[in-house]
Amino acid sequence: MKTPRDGNDATGAAAAPVRWALAALSLSMLLSALGTSIANVALPTLAQAFAASFQEVQWVVLAYLLAITTLIVGVGRLGDIVGRRRLLMGGILLFTAASVLCGTAPSLWVLIAARAAQGLGAAVMMALTMAFVGATVPKARTGSAMGLLGTMSAVGTALGPSLGGVLVAGLGWQAVFLANVPLGLLALLLVRRHLPADGRPAEAGREAFDRLGMLLLAATLTAYGLAMTMGRGSFGPLNLALLAAAGIGAGFFLLAEARAASPLVRLEMFRDPVLGAGLAMNVLVMTVMMATLVVGPFHLSHAMGLDAAMVGLVMSAGPVVSAFTGVPAGRAVDRFGAGRMTVAGLAAAAVGTFALSVVPVRWGIPGYVVPLVLLTAGYALFQAANNTGVMAEVAPDRRGVVSGMLNLSRNLGLVTGASVMGAVFAAASGTMEGAAADPAAVAAGMRTTFGVAAALVGTALAVAVGSHILAGRPSLTGGAS
């Protein structure tokens, strides 16, 4: 039986130099991550420019995130059917064109619509970059490639606020979006020239796209995303109604997938212990990582008394560590195996998270940064290992949808973390207003929040050890093998 890297994949990998293929994939990942973080810093300026409230301008960020979250699995599956290279080129072109529209938007709602279109392009880019690794990189270097993509994602996320601030101050808010245009054109050129062309699928392999499944999944995820983000941390009747709608939608989606001739997601795929464990661990770990972004600034400013500039500098330690450890983490995965490195990364993250829950405020900045560095390095190792472990034996005709599911689990963790961990902190500190909180109360909230976070990472570690990751598993076919 052919392995997933036999046949056309091997031919494609030989036809395109690996380093240029990785450059194309890395730039695509960088752009999609940059789009997530670069607009946040422009929100106050946008509120002034369009005479809008915070609740209105926050949709500039939410529209992008919701588009990615709701559509990423569907576009991944679409790439499996119509061809990943042509769909990736279409996604980059849409992202670039939408960036032009964002930068020239005459009204806030045009800008929001353009951001949603930009998010659709980013969803394509995120879903298909990991899916392309199997077609362009030798199996022995998969971990290094996944580590590189993780590094580019971290660089994009870390670069966004600082680059956005410079562009807003020097050229205006329009430059935040127009800066994507030359990078998008370069990415399009690299993909066109250096990624393997799509093969012509056999008649038997041409499956219909599951439109009903796509619509149900998008509606379900939209309801969940809105339930987690509306209300700014407080759960009211509308949030509960949206959460109930998401639960009902999930039930209808599972029913539709069980009956579909060519489902968007084959439910039997979840019987694979590595896929199920990988997705669950991703949600848990990303929930914890979001806690560092939601709770960290309040702790640093109110409990430790740092000014805004110093808070930003301390907060940058996490993304910087993630950017510098991604590639070495990938090499460690190639050398020692995805299973062992998944456990090692989670163990390091668990120690760092627990330390954040017990280190006293009097230890100052080192007492916060050292555990944060350990947590972030563990996360980088986990991410490279988990992505490699899940994608290693996926059949070529299912790489897009599985890659989309991995990215979806990441986004669900971020959305859940922003809401749930923020609510835990607010309850533990006894206030919903960080500016009015007592420093001792904020420190107590920090300890409680990261105590919960340590339990979540411990759960992920138990899932890793309890699954069949260390023992290996058969090929995740989900289709032709």
C-alpha cells in the first residue's frame, strides 16, 4: 500500500526546491498571522476617523477572526477537492484585494465587510500551508517545516502591534492594511513559481463539496464565536441563547455528516487517537496561551505597577521566545519523534503555568518573565510536535481538511480563552474593571486564573500520555490510501 507521500507527492517535492516552497508557505503564514494582530492597534484611530464607538470598531477585528474560524475547515476540504495550489493562489489574491479595499474603505461597514473577505483569504492560507508540507518536504524534515511555520505565525503575531503602531503614527490607519499588498503579491508569485502544480484527479476521486455541512458548521461556529466574544466578559441571556444555538447547530451538523455521501468531515476520522487527542490538546493549550494575553497586562500594570511601555516590553517576551524556538523545536521533533516531544512540550508548559500561579509579586519582572519563557518554549515545542504527529500519516486527499481542523481547534482555544479565562480572572479579582481593581485583588486573580490554566495544561498532558501518540498509529486515511 502506498504511503501518503508516494506517487504524485514525491514528484511534486522533486519538482520544486524545498527552500523556495517553504519560503512561499512561510510568507503565506506570516501574512495571515499579521492580519490577525496588526489591526488592533488602529482601533482607537478608526473610532475617531469614523466617529464610531468601541463596540462598533471592534468588529474590524471580530469580522476577520470569525471568518477564519467559521470557514477554515471548509476551505481546507475544498482544497482537497479542487486543488490546493490554485485555491491557495485564489486565497492570497482575495487577501491582497481585500487589503486594498480595507485601506480605501469610505465607511466603517465597508471596512468590516472587507475585513471579512480578508479573513476568508487568510483562512485559505492558514488551512493550506500545513497541508502543503506533505507535498513539498521530505518526511524526515516535516518537524522542521512545521516548526518554521509556527515561527512565522509567532513573528506575524508579535510584529503586528509594533508595525501597526509605526504605520498608524507615520502614514495613517490606511497603511495598516495597504502594507499587506506588496507582501501578498510576492507570496502569490512564490506560490505560482515554486509550489507543485495540482494533479488531475481521477473521476472516482472527484467528490462533491458538502455545502450543507459547510453551512451548518459555519453557522454553528459563528454562534459559538459570538457567544464567547459578545458582552465583554459577562455572560447574559443573549450569550446563553447563542451558546444553545451553537449546541443545536453542532447536533444538526453531526447528523448531516453521518448521512452525507461525501461529508465535509468524516466522523470515523475521530476514531484515530492521535487526531482526537491532537485537536483536544490544541484547544486546551491555546486557551491557556490566550490567558497570558488577557490577564498578563492587568497583572503587570496593576499588581506590579509597570507603566504601559514596560508592560508592552515584558509582554513581548512570549512572542519573541516563540519565534526563536519554533525552528529548533521542529528539529527536535525530527530527531526524537513527535510523541515524546509532545509530552516534553506540555510538561514544560505545565511547569511554567504552575509557576505563574504561585510566584509572588515581590519577585518582580524576572518572577513573571522566567515562567512565561518556559511556558512559551513548551508551547512552541508542543505545537511543532502536535502538528507533525497529526499530519504525518494523513492521506493526500484529506490533508486540507485535517489542517483546517487543526487551525480551527487553535482558534476555538483562543476565542474560548479570551472569554472563559477573562471571566475567571474577573471573578477571582472581584471586579470587572481592571483600572479600579486593588493590586492585591489583581494578584489573587492572577494566581487563581493560572491555577486553572495549570489544570488545563495538566489535562492536556494526561491526554497526550493516555493516547496512542507514543506508540504510533496506523495511517489516517479518511479516503483513498
